[in-house]
Amino acid sequence: MSRRNRKRRTAEQRQDARRRFVRNFIIAPLRIMVLAVFGIALGFAGYRLAVYLRTSAALAVRCIEIQGTARTDADEIKRFAGLSEGQNIFSIDLQKAKRKLQEHPWIRKATVQRVVPDRLVVEVQEQQPAALIALDRLYLVNTKGEIFKRVQPGEQLNMVVITGITREKFRDEPERASEQLRESLDVMGLVKNTTCLSDRHLAELHRDDLFGTSLVLDPGALVVRLGRDISEQRMRTLCLLLGELKYRSIRVDEIMMDDPTHRNRAVVRLAGVATALSMDSNGNKHI
């Protein structure tokens, strides 16, 4: 009974079923196979291209251009970065070369770029030394107040030496030590911009937690104790005092301006004799 009642498929339905069968079980697998073969061929071609680009003598480096150097020479830069003429240009790891360069004590920043087909451009920014600092040994300090390099034997560096900020201070109070170092650079800038000191060389800047800042000025190794409150007015007072001493032809070994209770009072020491000299920014004085 059920067989007689089963609905027979029309010719159109049978044709549609055959099309679905061909599409699902023949065309779809063939399409996947073609795509797979194409992908494999494309991958192999890419691999062969990569091998060619990394090994071809036609892409050998013939020129390495070094930019931005003043204290380092081109050969040292190339050696430190592991770069040399003749290397395949695409075989060079640019980021690795950059990291190596930035490990060089004189280099703050570096970039390494390819210029296809045969040139590398290396650009560096060197450290800008501002002073020396005496810890267990002498170290270089850059303009940002960062210690970046130990001074090597034979290096000729005619620079201000900062003393009084110890290695122990950097270990125990790193933020305070760094702040004192930056403050020392600010004082150096103030000294540099003080007109009356243009004929003198700042040889040493000493920091003391209790007494503040002292300077050693050449020629004559003149010690100037500025104290804790250092300002342009204090420097003007120093200029007036130096002018008065020069006018009187008095040579002194030490000038003490670090008395916090008498900001305009200076004590000068000459040949072991201390003399109190009071002077204000208008040049009024009393010995």
C-alpha cells in the first residue's frame, strides 16, 4: 500500500539530484584540489623567491652610508652593528643591527634602512657629554643628566668634574642622586651664562647635602662656596665682589657665600686670612 502511495520523482527532480551529486561530490573536491595545488605552487614560488632574495649576489651590499657620527668612526659603527659590504641586503636583520648599535656607549639612538638594490643607510644620534662625575672612577654625564659611559684610559676630556654625589647615594637614593646631578648641570649653565666668569674655567662642581654647592674656578683654583640658594642675583653679587677684588688687586683663595642667614655676606680668604665682606646686588660693600 505504501509503495503504491509513494510519490514518484519527476524527470526534473531526478536531473536536479544528479546536478547536486556532481556539484557536491565531483566539482567541489576538484575545486579544493585545484586551490590546494595553486597554494602549494604559490608557497613554493614564494619560498624560492625568498631564497633568491637572500642569497643572490646581484643584491649584495656595495655601499654602507653612516650619518650623524662625530665621536665614532664609520668602521667602528659597521663593526659594532655587524655590517659589511658584500652581505646580501635582504639577509641583514635590521632590528638586530639597530639593537647592537644602541648598546654602543656613545650612541643614544640608531636607525638602519635598506635602499634596494645595494645600499644601507645607518643614522645615529650620539650622546652629548656635558660633564664628568667622580664616583669610584670617572664617568661621562650627558645633557639630560644621565651617566652613560666610564672614561677609558687615554681619553682626553677637558670637562667639569662633578663631585660629592657618591655611588652609595645612587644606590640608596637613586631619585635624589639623579635630581642632584640635574641640578648640578643647571648650576653649570648659570655659571656659563655669567659674563664676569667668561675668562675663567669651571674645573669642579662639588655637591654637599649640608652646605650646598661649591665651585673651583681656574686659573688659580679659586674656591667659591655658593651654598644652597643659587640664583642669578647670587651670581651678580659674586661678579660685583670679583670686580671689587680685582680693582683692589687682591688675590683670594676662597670666597664663602654659603651663610644662609646673610645672603649678601661673603667671606674671602687670602693667604690663610679670612676677611668678611658684605655686598649687595647694587654694589654697596663693607669690609
